[in-house]
Amino acid sequence: MPSAGTASRRAVQLAALLAMLVFFATQLVGALLPNVPLLITASAAGLALDLYLQHRDPGLVAVLGKIRFDVMVRQLLRDMLLLVGLLRLHGDGSLRDYAPVFVGLVLFYGSHLACQATAIMVRRSRTLPFLTRNIDTTGLRLSAAPPRLLGRQHGRRLLRFAVPATVGLLITAGTERVLWAEIGMGLAVLLGLGGTAYLASWLRPKKRIANDQQALEWLDRWLADYRPTVGMYFSGGTSSAYQANMWLSTLAALDGNPVIVLRERFMVQKIDATDVPIVCIPKVVHLMALEKSSLKMMLHPANSGKTSQVLRMPSIKHAFTNHGESDKLSSCNPYSKAYDEIWVAGPAARERYQLADIGVDDRDVVEVGRPQLAPIQPYTGVPTGQYTTVLYAPTWEGWDGNPGNTSVMLAGENIVRALLADPGVRLLYKPHPMTGSVDPRAGRANERIQAMIREANTRRDGARPGPEAAAELARRTAELDRLTTSSFRRSADEIERMLLQGTPEKGRSAHVESATAAWEAAYWASLPVWEHQIITSARPALFTCFNQSDLLISDVSSVVSDYLISEKPYAVANTSGMAEEEFRAVFPTVSAATILTPEAEGVPALLAAVREPGRDALAAARAELKVQLLGPSDPPSLVRFNQAALALAAEADERRERMEARASEIPTQREADETAAV
């Protein structure tokens, strides 16, 4: 069942579509009667509605295009009905008086088609076989993009350029003077021809960027100069970028020259601010340039269909790091066998692979910890303030339809209701960003939970931070956005963005880290300590929510494993249908957790255990499980991770040396054979 917002949007779309059909029907009636007011009103209203929909609801006009009622057909139909009306209104219905208008109309649509053909050629000439970020692209002769209206918005261009012609025809309908139609048509033709000529200037040699061959040669030179040693390979959908973003700081801290390799063009702008060079190579034939480079190893935070395309390069070693660890089956996928090594946080993941019996050799599993967990603060004791801050961070529903994946549908409302009933609780609700993307029921439950929290806030009151807190947050937000967000003009295409996102200024990463910490402090200082919060945006990040909380409630997911680094109390909702004993046995990450049933009756006792240290019977179990899941704290995780990277890179070097030695032996053996034959 669609949500209220979706239903409302569909109703508006249906109303707009019906209005468009009514305007066409009215225009037809006005042309055949003929009736001047009806013809003028319907024609003007139809064009105005089409212009409005092009800006406000391009999805609807795209649907019309799929049924062959696209913008050109609609505008041509409006023009034809206007001409029919003029012939019916004036004269004997012959074409003699309106011959220049008909010629002008033909020329106008001809200029539109010429402009569209030119736009296609310009777009193709400005499409490189790869994209980059954080790399000096001077040698590619990149340039600014043509105006978006001319280059990429053919529908808006046609309607806007048609306005003078339509206005001229409407004035002629009201005044019976053909001159106005001729003037309007002439202006429309000039706009079309002028736009075509201006757009064609991007095809001149001075404005043309490097062609494919030149660009690929440039990429080879850049790889030879930069000499990358360790890379992160990532391919995924629009909402999956977080899987790569969580590894950016770790990648940047490794010894050697790091690089990020992407496969989808849109993903270039999805990667968070980083100083690491980014190369997006969509086609597998061009991806092979990496095999000839100095790249020794690649990290893989996720599996994808395109991963196999890079695994076929024997000169590069591959390590699967995953984007999080949990007891779910996805954390021990049989696809893992394709990698040279599988890097896990601690002993628990190693055991998980062996118990799964999917053919992963235990010698290929390397324990490296979770270096990105360093910002999470350790447990300092029971809450000392007026409120106990509880973070409810459920995961999403997953792809397999298992009801135990997420607690949102079966237990979420009960958990939130029980938390809101305690006057000493401050709730932070941070659902997974993909909640509802597979099962609409999860999306609807998420909406109901948020409504409950907003309603609960109306029943609370207390002091709020002064205006200076909001001003400080605004200042910190502007500073952080300046460092982490690239601003482009509306007409910028991927080539112009590539030009503007060249070599980053020195020390930007350190500035971003400092600005992020300052923003987080300002964000929490700007909120009342008594107010529940719904957090669905990327900022504040999950780890800073960890630091604010006294207790986590979640599902079987990597959120639990990450939270354990703090050793704070946590609870896991059991919506799997298993008994608690079986649930704990199947999912080792919950062995130190309080287990909540879908009815959430255990929430009051859970809160009491958090507030009274004597009732916390799981503290020792959490400390033990932390080591089991995340490994020892000494040496630090980043040190172990870096050592693993260097060791795998050394294996790549050894293989290359062996292959070179074998290659050198072949001519020697051939010469020996020839000598023996003589």
C-alpha cells in the first residue's frame, strides 16, 4: 500500500495529465468551431503546463515519451491545431496567406533537430573512457561544458524556443494580422539556428578535449608517474557508496601510493572528501590498463558482479575487507573464495568462515581488526546526567526476505514505544539508509516510528540552547561543506566537474578531520538534552552517535560488532522466531547482549541495568567478546592492517619476479635447443 506522500504525488501527476488532455481537446474544439478565445486560452495554457512539467515533474513527461507522446509530438500537435484554427478563422482556408508561416514552422523544427544532432555529437566528444578526481588533468585539455539547455535538455529547449512562435500565432488569431505569426516564427527559427551554431563551437579543435586514444595514453602516463601500490576497488548502486566511504581514512593511512578504482560514473561524486586519487573506468577493456601498472594489491569492501572483471588480473593481489562484519550469511559469502586473502576483524570471523564450510582456506584469512573504529570512545561508566541516551539503529530488511534481518517491522514500534514511555530516556533513532528499499512494509514501519517520536517530543519541554548555538552550527556547517562539497554550476557535465576536481589543496584531509570534529561538537551542542532525535542524514555519522549514547539497541548486523569496541551495554532484537538459547548459539555477536523479544517487554529491565552498575551482569562478557570479534588492541588495528597490506604487496612482487624469471628462461632454452639441433 503506497504511503500518503506517494499517493498524493500520483494524484497530482494524474491531475496534470488530465489537464494536458483537456487543453488539447479544448484547443481542437476552438480550432474547429472556430472560437478565438477558446483557441488562444487552450493553446497558451497547454504550452505553459508543458513548460511547468518540464521543470517540476520531468518523470511524468518521461513517461509520456515512453508512449510516443513526447515533447516534440505535443508541441507539433499544438502548432498544427493553431494553424488549423487560423485557416478556419481567416480567409478561404487556402494556404496562400500562411505559406511563410508553414515554411517557418518547417525551418523551426529543422533547426531543433539540427541542434539535437549537434548536442549528441558534443556529448559524445566530451565522454572520456574514464573519469578522475584528485588528479591533475592538464594534459587532457578539459573545458567547461556548453549550456545545459542546449546540450542536455532538448525538451525544455524546444518549448522555450517555441514560445515566440506560439505567441505570434496567438496574436495573429486575435488580430487577423499574419505579420505577427511571421515575426514569431522568424524569432523561433533564429533561436534554433543560433543555438545550433553556438553549440557547434564545442566541436572546433580549440574546444575539443582529448579523444579516447589520447586519453588512454594519458592514463598510462599518469599511472607510470604516480606508481600506485595499493588500491580500493568499488562497484555498486546509488545507495551503496557508504560501503566504500568507511574505508577512505584507512586507505589514506597505508604506506605507499593509494588509489581508488570505481566502475560507475555516478559513483565519482558519491565518494566522500578524500585526498586519495580516484579513477573511474567503466569498461573492462580499459580496466586492463591497471595490469600494466605498478599496482600490487587491491582492497574490496563489497562484492559485485563487476568484481570478477578485475580479479582476472594475476599481477594484482586481492583482499576482501567487506564493509562490516556480522553473523549474517552475507558475512561469509562463498564468493570470498575468489580473493587471494580475506581480511577480518578478529577470531570470530575466522571461525565463522570455517563453520560455514564454503571452501575458504583458513590460511587465506587474515585478522586485521577494524582500524576505522578508532574514533569510538570507550565506556566510562553509568549515565550521570538526567537522561539515559539510547541509540536505536536497526538494520535494513536485506535481499532474502528473512524476517529476522531487521526489527523495524516486527519489533520497532514496540521498542520505541517502551523507550518513549520512560521519562528518563533520550532516544536517538538512526535507521539504515536502505530501510524500505526492498520491502515497503519496512518503509511504512519506519515512517510510523518517526511519527511516534515526533509526537512524543510535543509532550516534552525544557530549556533550549540559545541562538548562538544555532549560529555556531551554521558556521561549522558552512566550513565543513566548503571542504567536503564541490559546487558546480548547473550546466557542468562530468568533464567540467573532472576539471574542477583536480589535485586537492595540501593538507585538506587534516582540515576535513578537524572541521568534522568541530561540526559534531556544534551539532550536539545545538540540540536540547531532553529532545528525542531522528537522524536520517549522512551527518552526524553513526560513530558520533555511538559516542553520545549510553546504550545501543540494534539487530544482528555490523553495527553491533562496531559498537562493542566501546564495551558499552547493547541489546539485540530477536525477530527471527528462534528461542533465545538458539538465537545466542546461532549468532555469537549477541552472546554479550540483552535479547529483546518482538514485544519488547524487557526494555525497563534493560534500562535499569544500564543505570545501575550492580545490575549489569554482561560487562565481563562484553570485554571478552570485544577481543573475539575485533581482535587485540595491541598492536593497534591500523598497524596490523598496514602490515597485512605490505605483506600481500610483497607476494605480488614475488610473483612478478617469478614470471619475469620464467620469461627470461624461455629464450635461453630455445637457444639451447637450437644449438643441440645443429
